[in-house]
Amino acid sequence: MKYPVLSINLRKIRENARQLLKMCKESGISVSLVSKVLAGDRKTIGDIAGLGFSQLADSRIENLIAFSDINLPKVLLRLPMPSEAEAVVRHADISLNSEIEVIKLLDKEAAKQNKTHGIILIFDLGDLREGIFFRDDYLEEVSEILKLKNIRLLGIGTNLTCYGGIIPTYENLSELIKIKNRIEREFSIKFEIISGGNSSSLHLLPNIPPGINNLRIGEALFLGRETAYGKILPGLHQDCFELAAELIEVKTKPSYPIGIMGMDSFGRVPEIKDRGLMKRGILAIGKQDAALEDLTPLDENVLILGGSSDHLLVQLNGDFRPGDTLRFAVNYPGLLRIMTSKYVKKEYLE
Ligand SMILES: Cc1ncc(COP(=O)(O)O)c(C=O)c1O
């Protein structure tokens, strides 16, 4: 079986990686390669890991295990589940944390495994996902962390534009620097890592608050755009990935369903416009593999109508027949789902 297939253009991803690393280096910023969208794809990550990234970061331990032979420090991006402390210490060198109880569990595990586990303490600057809320007191927690023998507090960080859509600005990232300065002064320590966010922080470069020395980058690397405003990054490719699926039916039929309308296969009442007769195609790919709104046809004669778990329905203008393949661009959530689907094959272009 050949289709559906995702083409992964390794050359373009390499070029993106080099350009991003250069852009960040010019501002004194190291880049953690965020691999989560590739769902553990060893080949693609192995191809770029050696280009100058400071760490390899993923939200899931299973993916870090898939990359265990890659020679970069491994970072767990999602706050550890207390129940996975053993695996976190075993498979990640560093994890992002915000809960003292969990950090103590990691310390215990690290002692058992005769290791030192690095942590980056995360502060929530207003996006309201993970992190110690920036207006709360944090010195007590830091003081407790510093007492732990098998934990090394490497630095602090933040994550924005994930839940609340809050854009990193000079002002809000300066709050992180204030926190850094206060902790360093209070405890006479010097942090190694001040991690100023993800692809949504890139729009600030080169005018990012001094002191920020790391970003954790996924989407910009793979899709060539920053994520605060969705602007393309100069010199980066936006088309490193392309999905191809195969037509299994092509027929001229009405555009509006006939009969009493209830729910579709996903339990929703369809909203369909009557546009008369149309040439309709069915592709052998469905919502199990990708949310249809995350796909954009690359042929202007193709329009997505809808779909169900295993079928994607399109309107076709022109000459198409079963067995023809149609190509689609994918956005970041689309790529994540496609990479996760065991039914979509992968093809690597060198
Ligand atoms: C904590 C954390 N840091 C960094 C990233 C990377 O984000 P982006 O893909 O927007 O660069 C993510 C999300 O993937 C994340 O959850």
C-alpha cells in the first residue's frame, strides 16, 4: 500500500534548521529542537539533530526514548506526571517543572538511579497554561529546590501563545528577566538557561530582552513561520511536508443531500449549501488521520467538502478518475495528527 503518504523533504528541513539556528545565534540564543510534531520520527530528527541545537525537547517520554541514541541532552517539555517520575529521570536529562512535590519525586528517583536531573522552573507570564504564576511568591519553592541533592536547577523559562494566545513582548518577557535577577541575587546563583518561549517569541528577534538565551522551537522549524502573528520567516520553507491521498470514487452527484437530515457520522447536524450538480471525489483518508480543516488542496481545482473517519470528500473541477492522487499542504495540528496516524505512510525526499 502506497497511499496516503506524507512526503518529508529532508533537504528543506535542514535548510530551515540552519537558517533558524543562524538567526537565533546572532541574538545569543540557543535553540532546543522541539520534535513533538514528528511523533518520534527518528529519521527526520536524526537528520537535523547535529546541526547545532542545544537540546532535543519533546512533550512525550515515548518520543524521547525513540531518540535515545541521538547525542543531545533530552528535555521533557510537558510537566512530568508524578506517576512517570522513574521514566522521566531515566530518559530525560532535563524536565520543565512547576510543582515542588513533583520535583521532590524526581529528586528521589534521581537518587535511586544515581543521577542528577536538571530542571527548568517554568513561570506563567499570563497565558495561563503551565508555570508558577508570575505574581505569586516563588522564593520559598526555589529555596526548597536548591536543597535537593539530585536536582540541578538549570534555569527558568516560560511558555506563551499556547492556551491564552498571549503574544511574547519585550514587556512580558522582561518579567522573566526580573524573576531571574531576583532569584540569582537572593540565592547567589547564576542560571545557565533562561528559556524565553517557543516559535511565538521569534518575532521579537533581535530585540528580545537581554538575558534570554534559549528558545524551544518546533513549528517555525518545520513549517517556516513564527506563531505570534503567523508570518512566514524569510529564507525558510513552508512546504517541507506534503500529503498525497488516492481517489476511490469520482461521480457527478447533487451537492445537497436528499431525504430527512439528521446527524453525520460524527454526531453533528451537517451544514451544506445547495450548489447544484457537481463532480465529487472521495479520497481514502479521513478524520482518523487528519482534521479536514488542517488540509489545504494544492490543486486549485479541488475543494474540500467534508468527510468522515475514513473518507475525505472533495469537489473536483476537471478530469479526475479513481486512482488519481491529490496533494495537500498541512498545518501544524494537521502534521501532528498525520505523523501520529499509523495509516499514513512516510516518504523521505533527500
Ligand atoms: C513547553 C513547550 N515549549 C515549546 C514548544 C514548541 O512550540 P512551537 O512549536 O510553537 O515552537 C511547545 C509546544 O510544542 C511546548 O509545549
